[in-house]
Amino acid sequence: MLTLAQLKQRIFIVDDPLSASNTITLAPDLLKIIEARHHDPFSVLGRHADGKQETVRAFIPEAVSVYIGKNGPQLERIANTDLFEWIGPAGSVKKQYQLCWHDAGDQTHCLIDPYQFAPQISEFDLHLFGEGKHWHIYNILGAHSVEIEGIKGVRFATWAPNAERISVVGDFNRWDGRCHPMAVHGGSGIWELFIPGLKPGALYKFEIRNRRSGEILVKTDPYGQQFELRPNTAAIIGDDGPYLWQDADWMKQRANADWQHSPVSVYEVHPGSWRRDENGNFLNYRELAAQLVEYVSELGFSHIELLPITEHPLDASWGYQTTGYFAPTSRFGTPEEFRFFVDYCHQHGIGVLLDWVPAHFPKDSHGIARFDGTALYEHEDPRRGEHRDWGTLIYNFGRNEVKNFLLASAMYWLEEFHIDGLRVDAVASMIYLDYSRDEGDWIPNIYGGNENLEALEFLRELNTAVHGQHPGALVIAEESTSWPQVSRPVWLGGLGFSMKWNMGWMHDTLQYMSKDPIHRHYHHDQLTFGLLYAFTENFMLPFSHDEVVHGKGSMLNKMPGDEWQRFANLRLLYTYMYTYPGKKLLFMGNEFGQGVEWNFASTLDWYVLDFPLHQGIKRLLGDLNRSYRSTAPLYRYEFEHQGFEWLDCHDSDQSVLSYLRKDGDDFVVVVLNFTPIVRENYRLGVPAPGYYQELLNSDSAHYGGSNTGNGGGTSSEPIPWMGQPHSIELTLPPLAGMVFRLT
């Protein structure tokens, strides 16, 4: 027999003066559960004590009958609903009770009731996240296997402050949003639910009802750490078990290394199109580890940089339209296998950099765009919230929780995967409010300027956090403008990046090299101008994927002339790059003179290595890397004036450049002939007397050149030249660079 208080929990009794009887209607809380609108299902479902009695209430769609335990008391169905209820003496139901139910097919299901467990997320975690300072929020939000009061299961949590109701849906509940509604933590906007008995491997999403419009959205987990293979988009409950890393020596060495004065030579890779297996399928992370490390080691690179392997729905985006900021893409395997990839690289002395995209994200309906029915991660106004060029959305860097999402993502890759650094994509688009926008299509900042003050603050926080928590880790800006102090410390007013891509040098150099040598003397300043600003930043010299797509042609086909001249020009270009101040980056295929521009949908043209000229380019790249990494003057002071000295920057008539690279009293002499003319008896000033050994000559027959040179070296003469006390007389090979060292 129900008491009056219990009856009031279940029904309203509405007095209708025009009717002979009363109308019985469900209480609002129960109705909200049935209609999947309740923001606090724990207040209705689960066990509730009321004096000497307690109530157990459950909402189980498609259940025919429900029991507490297999042989316990039966719950009564509330008429015409899927709500079931039992009321009995307090203490009758044991702690951590099960609900067992029969469905229409007479199948029995038993699960521990999730609505008997108290919320697990602490107030401290909520506070830190609200402040935008919870760098490890990925351990709180998302889906995590946990044990609560001795019961194993999965705790789900997500941030959606404008939701009326959120449910966990998955293959474990028929994707039914009525089954597992979550509870919100007050005004934090964080929703939580622990579901006992779930195990790794289950698929899930969040079903979200907007509080204002009632719109129902089904979204993948922004903090998901593993996803289905595209085109499917569900997150996968991962295995939180520890990975047994074997790279302790590498990590210790990295933390103590002086990377600014060490050689850094990066091989940029798109894993989906570097190589594929015999059936044309992607290599998995383990296969990539074995093949890529062997190849990169043979060529002498110090690092691999991966185009974004953060999960993304569209192959054609190359990974730059990310939906999973905490998940290695399932195209190439599991998170465990990606950890193996990084571990294997480290054990073989190769660093791993990750291209990371905090500037924008795609509009895909399953992702974070309008995540809770509102512009949550992005700006509402498209003048601030949308990239017109890319058809993507821009993060609202002024919102603490959004900023925290990105900061935590950066920390996640560094901590959970031992990544050695992040290359931050499209920084210019972040720091300028009018980036690639027409007049009137942008909103000035509070001071009337075009600087994105919130994005600048985010970048400074990012770099401060990364460098503070992970000494030796690199953060590299792809920044294409003259914004000052990109790679200078935050405490000096800079943005705090480790390095910045030298886009000006790259554009000037490629424009110069594309010209017929007969015209190059008119454009000599394109080679010399870069030294006016070369030491204002910590520069990396990039010949990246962006230079070999969208009709720009391959590096080889940018070079003018007949076949021999194109290969000679490319060898000269790489020699110039490796002797110029700045760390090095080269996109895959460039190292052997790929014939056509890069196509993400197929592999590199490996067959061209059957031909001698392509073999020569690859041999030269290997020798350039080894010379660079073993010759201190070429790497010690790449960011400082004392590492460089012109010998002659004015010989535009002959299109010849010559300079010293220095490490204290140690130095090498570099001379570059940008014409196809052999220049004999070319005198070059040198700082000291002795024999100058030819360390490298890009015209060597070994590389496919004409083998013009100086017989392996030459002795100096006491003839002052070019402001130096001594000089050497050289034969300059055509379209070639040479490096000499005093022995």
C-alpha cells in the first residue's frame, strides 16, 4: 500500500471542477525521465531512502519485468510507462544491487544499477577546468575504465553547459538515449555517469538535448582516445592499462640536451602515402616503425615529423581537419600500436614530432561543431568563428574550457605518447583577426586592432606549460608573417615557441631557383636578403608538403633547364639548405627527386630510384645529413650571429655565394655556383693557412654530377682576399655547392 507521500512522488491529482472525476498525471520528474529531458536522473532513479522505507526505481525500455537481483523482489511497472518501482523496508536492498529484467524475447539481462553510485569528479577538478588550467583533464573527461567501491566499469564525462539532458549511447544499450542519462555537476556544465560492467572495446557516443530548442544531437566524444575506422565515427572505450615504455634513456637524454646547439634534421611524413603494402593498404603503426626508422636512419635524419595523425574523418584533409584531439587515427592501428611506433623510434635514436592543429576544426555533425546545440567550442559570429578559405570553424580561445581542451590535448601527446614536440599549424590564422578576410568581414579587438588577443594568450600559455613540464620538447610555429618574437621567451614579450618555420627564406629561395640561371644575377638579393633577419628568430628551414601540392609541382620540376640541369639545381638547392643557418625539414619524396607532385591517395614514386640521377639525389641527402650532424660549425650556432660570416655576398655577376659557418675557431667554407658555367681560378678568402679538404661537392659523379672539382682539396696561399688574410684558388663546378674544411 503506497503512502500519500509516495503517491505524490508518482502522480499529480488534478481537480477538475467540470469533471466528475480527477485526472491522474505523472509527476514532472518522472515525466522528464520518460521523455529523456531530466538533467539529474539520480534524483529519480536508483535507491532512495524515505524514513523507514526505501524506493528502488528504474527506467528500462523494452523490459517486460524487472527484479532486484535474479531472485529478489519484483519492481512494479508504473502504468503505461517503462518506469519500474519497488518500495519496501529500509535496508532490504543490499549495497551494489543488481537489476535483472526479462525482455520480450524472454532473455534475461542483469546489470548493477548505475544510479546508486555517487558522482566521482571532485570539486577541485571542476574548479581547475573552469579556470582553464587542468592540463590533465583528459583523465577526467571522456570514457575511463575505473573501479568504484570494488565494482569495475566505465566513467563517462563530457562538457556541455547548454544541454538539457545528455545520455551515453552505445552498442551496449541499443544506442537508446533513454537508457543511460547523465547528471550535471551544477553550473560547471560537466555531465557524468558511471556504468558498471562495461569493458574496453565497446562503442559509444553522447546523445545531447539542447535546453532551449529541444534539438537532439548525437556527438562523438571530444575527449575520446580511440575511434572506429572512418567513415564510422563512434568512440571506443579504450584499455587504460599501462604501456611498458623502453625509451627511458632517450627521454632522459632529451630532457638534458641543448637542442638549440645540436643538429635537427626532420623528415616530414604522411603515413598514408609514404608506402603501402603489396595490396595497396595502409601500413600499420608497427610496420611503419620498422620500415620508416630503417629508411630515416639510413638517410641520417634526426627526427620524423608526422602530418596530423589525430583522428579525422576525411583522408583528403591530410589530417588537418581533426575531430579526435586525443586519439591516434585508427587508419593505422590502435593507440597501443602508436605508442610502440614512438617507442621504437626512440630506441633507434629518432625523435618524433607531431603536426598539431589548434587553429580550426571541421563542421562535421558528429564532431564538436555546435556540440550542445550552441556555438560552444567556436564563436557564434562567423566573422570570428569561421575560416572562409577552409570551410572550418575557429576555436573561441577566450573561453577557459576551450583553451583547456587544447592545452590538455598538447599535454596528452607529450605525456601519454612521449612525443618530442608539436608543429603548430596555421599560427598566422590564429593571431590575426583579419587573416584572409575581406574588409568588413572581421571584428577588431577591444583596442581596435587586428590582433587576436585571446589566441596570443593561449599560445603563450601553451608554450609556457610545455616547456615547463617537458624540458627538451619542441613547439614549432608555422607562422608566415613578420610577427615579432615568435620564438622568444614569454617573459621577454615573445610567444615562447621553440622555433618558427622560415617561410620567407623558403619562398625567396624557391622563386630564385625557379629562374633560368641566365637571369639569376638580377635576383641575387633573394638569396642574400634572408641573412638580414636570419637571427631574429630560431628558424627552421622548411621544404614541406605545402610546396609540392595544388599544382605547385614537385621540387625537381620547380627547377629550370634540361634533365641534367634540373637534377644539378636540386642538388645545389639542398647543399645550400644544409649549409644555411637554421634547422632542416624536408618532405618525403623530396629526398630522391620525386617526379610528380605529392598525391595523398597513392604512394611515393619509389620506382624512380631505379634511375641513377634519382639515386644520386638520395645519396647526396644522406651525405648532407651526415655532414651536417657531424660538423659542429654547421649546427652549433644556427640561431646566433657568431655562427655565420659572409665571404662574398656581392658576386651577382657570376651568381656565386660564399660564406663561413663557424663554431669558435672551427669553421667550414661554403661556396655555391648558381650557374651552369664552370668557373676556374676562382679565388676565395679564408681565415687561416693550410690545406682545405673538400668535404662535399654536389657535382660529384657519385651524386650524378659532372665530377668537376678540386681533386679532393687545395692549399691556401698568403694572398689576402675578401677581407681574409689568406685565400684559396678553386674550380667551381656547374650548378653545384662545395664545402671545405681546414685540416
